[in-house]
Amino acid sequence: MPKRVRIDFCDFWPSFDRNDNFFTQLLRPRFDVEVVDDPDFLIHSCFGKQHRRFQGIRIYYTAENRRPDFCVSDFAFSFDYLQRQEHCRFPFYVYRVPAEQLLMPRESAEEILATKTGFCSFVYSNSLCRRRNEFFRKLSKYKQVDSGGRFQNNVGGPVPDKLEFQRQYKFTFAFENSSYPGYTTEKLPDGVVAGSVPIYWGNPLVDREFNPARFLNYADYGSDEALIERIIELDNDDQKYLEYLRQPLFYDNRPNQYYDPEPLLEHFEQIFSCTQKPVARSLPKFLGFQTKRFGRNFQRLWGKAG
């Protein structure tokens, strides 16, 4: 008989479905999963503080550039390369983009190039990334970069389908909102699914997981001007551009290790079998409030810093 586990979710993004999501789909083949209002295990994200009311085992998941806080959560799944038994690396692109969509397409590179009618796409609503905004302005001096998001929109309003919009373009902006080792979201994979050459900035270790011959990595060029010079070169030389489209995103065209569900399931096995006292009940209540206020200082004090 599969082990019965009672779980719930909170503090996720607005469209998150607590009954049908990546985690329930991952867990149900191995466990008898019940999503209930009075769970034994709570999976929470970073878009609220409802999880602080829960006194059982808290499991943190983030798609944002925020590190786990083990003074607040007992276990975590995140983008981080953090090495500790309570943590399992689970980058957001795995959650968002199926591996089969990132394998080499059936169409030839020449066929894909023949469908391109535009130069470069830019689809963002977040206006706070200075590096991305500055690069957008500089590249736009060469040719118009079509912005289909809410920020800097120049195509008559936000586009209804990001991927369909990106498919029209030779290049795609794939700048993260911020830079941190391991922090890679769906932006780079989406550009590849769209059959474009992504222009990437973000995770300085991105080549651990993806073949850098399939995209333009800002870190390889050292300056805006050097990268823009390379983009212009590819835009004006189809043969050099096609070399990128002919490359797989995964090394050897095989999904990287983070698409293997077994480490995730093994981590959940550990979580569902644990007998430790939940962190929510391990500190005096007044220290819980102090941890909220002083975070890192109390992490160091109690020896639980990530």
C-alpha cells in the first residue's frame, strides 16, 4: 500500500492550483496523496506569510531568487546549489518547461530560420532589472527590439501568447530578473522552445546544465558592446546564425540531471519519514518573532544558516 500523506499548499502565485500541480503529479504515483485543510506537511512558497501559522513540517519551494531560511522551514526545494540534507536542488525551468520540448526539433535549422520575420523579442513586465533595461535600450539602437510585455511595450499592447510571439524572432531576450549561481528560470528554455537564439544573462554557472553553443551568454563577452557586436554579426550572417540553431540545448541532447524525478522523490521520502520536531515548535514563541525581524542574525545564533 502506498504511504498516505496529508499535504497542503500556501503562499504560491495566484494561478497556482493546490489540487493539481507539479508536486501532486510527481507524488501521486508513489504516495497516497490527500490535499487537505489540516495537513501534516505544508508546501509553501514566498508570496505571503500564511505558512508561519502552521505548526507542522514546512517545506519551502521558490521560483524566485530567494534562498531557503531553515529557521522558518524544515526542508526546501530551490534553485540553489546549497549542500545540506534538508535541501534538494529543483530549478524553476524543470517545473515550467518539459524536457521533451527542449530536445532537438524535427525541423532543420534552415526551415526554422525561414519562418523568422523579426529581429529580436523582449517580453517582460518587471521593470526593476537595470542590466536588462540598459541592454534593451542599447540593442534597440541597432534595430527595433519588439517588446510584447507590459514593460516598454511597442507592439500595441501585451501579447496573449509569449511563445507564439517569440517564434517570429531570430533572437530572444532571456535576461533573468537578477543574477545568482544556480538561478535559472524558464527564460532561457522558452527562447529555445521558440526556435530562437536566446540572449542570456543571470546564472554565472548556467553552462553546468546547458550547452553554451546554443545561446549567447552575456558572461562570455564581458561588455554590452562586445555582445551587441556579436548579435549584429549573427544577424548579418545566416551561416553563423544557423550554427547556433543546429546545437542542442542539453549536452548530447540528453536532459540534464535535474529532470530526473528520483532525487525529488527521495527527498520527499526523507521528509515524509522524518520524526524531528518541526522548526515551528523548536524555538520559544518570542524567538520566532525575533527570527522574523532579525532573520540572518538568529540563523547564525542558532547555527541554522543556509
